[in-house]
Amino acid sequence: MLDKDSKIYVAGHRGLVGSAIWNNLLSRGYTNLVGRTHRELDLLDGEAVRRFFDEERPDAVVLAAAHVGGIMANSVYRADFIYQNLQIQQNVIGEAWRHGVKKLLFLGSTCIYPREAPQPITEDALLTSPLEYTNEPYAIAKIAGLKLCESLNLQYGTDYIAVMPTNLYGPNDNFHLENSHVLPAMVRKMHLAKLLRAADFDALRADLTRLPVSGLDAATASESEIADTLARFGIYPDRLELWGTGTPLREFLWSEDMADASVHVLLNVSFADLTKGKSEIRNTHINVGTGKELTIGALAELIRAEVGYEGEIRWDATKPDGTMRKLCDVTKLHSLGWTHRVELPEGISRIYSWYLDQK
């Protein structure tokens, strides 16, 4: 158990999960926290990471920093996703071990599992069949990270635990149209479609100035230029076009719930707890999710109702759906004493309110 004076480094403390973990730790009385922005510390720079650990000597590390994106970004920037994530993990986990860090929590993703894994997916499904093609590079990097933690534990007696969250959403999410995940992307697209349908170009300019789209200066662009840019993302005055068929099933977890689960594991779970009774030690990572799912089409209707969008929704079946189903088995997590609190309709209401409050 880490005491309240322990120095905890949260890598990625400004991101969706990292910021929520930071706030959760503070709420529990852990105030000796260390964070660095990307400008202050480039985690791809091994020498810089080593100097940071030399200077700060943290007692524990939460590795929530990663190069992430949605299905379009994963498909296009395949080399970036595997290279950058491998580098970040190698640098941070490696320096944690070399500096004698007591405890480390590594955050991965349920995209590590095979495309055709039996549902709901247990931790033992890892590496049993091929991955989903669109996110294979990212998944391989995350598998390498969890295996690095597991292997350090087995060879050197460290206490590094990996958690694999399902699809996350919440405050500080990424709403950029080019590279966001499905739920925040859909929230913003639905909001922009509502504004375009109402021809509210003042509100559109404000939104596109706050979160710019490449190639558009919203402050000086004409109304037709704004409309043409939005059309690139399937946003039209009379309709909203979304990728795929709307039929894949997905599970979503509120980021602050994920943070609470992560801190619960960091403070209360050891590697020894995850290896009891096992003759061959593998798959010691922990799924983190709700154990509940819905179709992407049903998700769109929940968001439509919250946003108040009254236009048509069309599905572009020429675009990829990704994995058709990816539901976590959260039996291990529940057995370790944690269960989610925020259900999806409440979470969608919260995230849309948060988005609207940003200026």
C-alpha cells in the first residue's frame, strides 16, 4: 500500500484518463503528485525520460500517456501508432524499473484482444487468434507493454500491473474531427450538424475556432467554406453521415469511473493477488469496463436525443465498422472489489454539458 506521502508520477496527466486519475488521487489525499506536459517532457526522448527519473525519483508511476486515435487515424497512421507507443512504454517502464520504482500501473486497451474473441472477452483470450486489422499496430504495442510489466514482475520481483479499459469518454476528451474516438466524435458531429441545420454560423465559427479543423480559418472563412469543410466529415444542412453500418456493438466507460478503478488497483491490488493458484503465469492484466454493450446505431440515437439534433442520420457502409463486438468480461475486476457507477445515458448528458461549457 502506498502511503499518502508517496511521490506518484502520472504520465499523461492532462489527457482524458490521466487527468481523471490525477483528480481521483487528490480526492483520496495523495497530494505528492508529479506531472509533465509534452512540452516539458517528450516521452519519446529516452535521455529526457532518464533525466526526469534521476531528478524526481517517484515511488509509483501511472502510465496513462499514449498516442491514441479513432478508426480513421489507426488505419492511416499505422507506423506512428506502433512506434510512438512502443517508445513511450520502453522509456517510462524501463526507467521506472532502473530507478527502483515500487509500483507501476500501465494502461492499455481492450483492442489487444482478437477480432473474433469469444464474448464477453476474458483476459485469457489474449493472443489466441488474429487481431482487428485497423488497429493492429496500436494493439501490438499495448500487448508489448503489458508483457513487459508481467515479465519484469516475474524476473525482477517488481509490482507492475496492467489494466485494459474498454472504450472511454469523459471530461478532457478529444473532440477533434480528424482523430477522435467514436463517442466524442459523434457528440461533436451531432452538435455541429444541429448548428448547421439551424444556419447558426456564429456558433459554428466559435466552435471551429476553439477546436480548429486543418485547412480552415473559421474566423475569416465564408459560410460556404465552413459548410464545405463540414461536408468533408459527413456534416450537411439536412443530414449527418456516420461511418459504417451502425451495427457493431460497443461498451463505454465514463473516464472518472476508469480513474477510480485504476487508483483502486494501484492502491489495493498486487501482482501476487493476480497469480494465486497459477502454475503458468500469464494474462495477469485486468479488464476494466461495465460489462454492458449497445450498437453504434443505438449510441447515435442516445446522443441525438441529448443534443437535440432533428436531421437525418445516414450510415456509410463503404467505411469500415471495425470489430463487430468487443465486450469485456469484468469478473476479475469485480472480484478485486470494484464496479462502475455511471451508466451511459447519464454519461452522455455529462459529456455534452462539459463540451458546451468549454470556451
